[in-house]
Amino acid sequence: MTAEAAHYQLLVCGATFAGLGAALAAKLPVIVVERSAGVGQEFIETFNPGSFEAMDDLRFSPLEQSLHAELIERNLMEPEGGPVHLPGVHSVLCKRVQDAGLKVLFLTEIIEVTATGEGFEVTLYNVSGFQTIRVDRILDTTSRRFSQPDPSYATVNRKIIRAHLSAGISGNETAPIVQPLDEQAQILPGRFPSERILALAVDARADWPAARHSLQEYWRARPASLAFWTIAAVASTFGLQVPQGPIELAVQWIWLPSESSPHPLQSFRQGYRFLQLQSEEVVNDGYRKNI
């Protein structure tokens, strides 16, 4: 006999900031599928610390407020906002996943999604082999739309490769504020005075070796204002320019790319608020039900 496929009301594609925000807001059986071995990779692995001027206009739910407060308590973020210290955020998110008892499958690929009369059958592959699950809805928070396998799919008009810069000074010293002399690159501030991140725009068709070569060539000919700095580390994946969601891919299949938000905390909030709205009671044919 064949075992019946496990059933979930919601599949979240991507353990992104938005994906985890949505999963934590969901008041229904949910499974999170992540193709990498970590969480929040769209910011952490792309070296994107995020930036926004102030948080006065943001009204947080209790869960969002607790995450904000923890980032401040751990000195990963200023109270008024600004960039986060990315190396410390990963463990914070992992603890949240553990405390909430979220079912997250890491190193898992979505092989196929088939629409059925009552939702979707999703074929997954990981170290345990192939498995099929049934889900009512899909929320894809990845930049490359991994829930819709399509090798020809092009997500963005450009890619960004980032590198962490070091000025060789201790934590509380103030390093010179620098700006490149062209529009191809930006210098992003980090959480601490000694942190700066170089963001270099490359053509969307560039592969990883070509992008690394462009970064090296730019650095060799860098402006004199950057002479004080060295490259300490290069991100392990591209930052992508993606559209703002939600975008409907099919009935009950939504694309909400986490990377479209300018800051990790705002991305978490975007996913959380989206699922809150989706989980509210609605009137359907005279009956009230949760969706």
C-alpha cells in the first residue's frame, strides 16, 4: 500500500525573512521549503545589510516588535533603524524557527507542482529522496521563483555583487566615509563604523565568474577615496532586483519576493502582514471561514 501524501494548508517556498514572517503568522498547518542550508539568505548571503532612515512610521505587531527588540538588545541594529549586522542575524532567525516549532525542510528542491481540484501536489527532493505533499496554497518568497521550475525564467534586469570592506581599525573608531566616482557602484554603511559594503552592478546575463572578474577589475582601478580599504570577503550569491509583490502566479499561488524590501526587518514584516490579512475571517457564500 502507498502511504497517503502529507497535507498542509500552506507551503512557503524560501526560508527568507518574508517567508519566515509569513510562516510565523500562519494560523494553519504550514511547511517551509528551503533549497539552501540557511535562513534569510536573500540578505545574509548577498551581504545586504538593508537601510531605512527611521522606524517612526512602522507600527509593529507583538511578534514583529519582539524581533526588533531582540536585534537591538543583541546590538545587531540601532533602535531608530539602519543596517543590521548580518553575521548575528542568522542565529536569531534559527532560534525563532526552533521556538515556534516550524516545519522547515532545508536543502530541499521543488521538482514539480501540479494543480489539482483542491490545491496542489508538490514533488520535493532532498537527502531523503523524492516525496510528494499536498498543499492548499503556495507562497513563494524567493527571488528566482523556485516554486515554478523554469530554466528559461529571467527574474531581473540586473544583478548586484557585494563585497565586505575592511579599513583595518577597531570597532569604535570612525572610518572615512567614501563614495565611488561612478554610478556602477555604491558604498553601503554597515552596522558598525568599521563596516562598509561595496555593491557593484553587473549585467543580468553575467555568470558568477564574470561578475567576480568585474569586481576585481573595478577594485584594481578603484577611486583614490577607496585606497584606505581592502576587500575582506565577497558575497556567495548575487543580489537581485526583483518586483514588489504580491504577484499572482495562479489561483492560490502567490509570489512575494522577500528581496524586494529594502531592509530585512521590513521584509519580515511584509510576509507577516500578508499572511495576517490572508488568515482573517471572510464571508464566502454566507459562511465564515479562515483562509
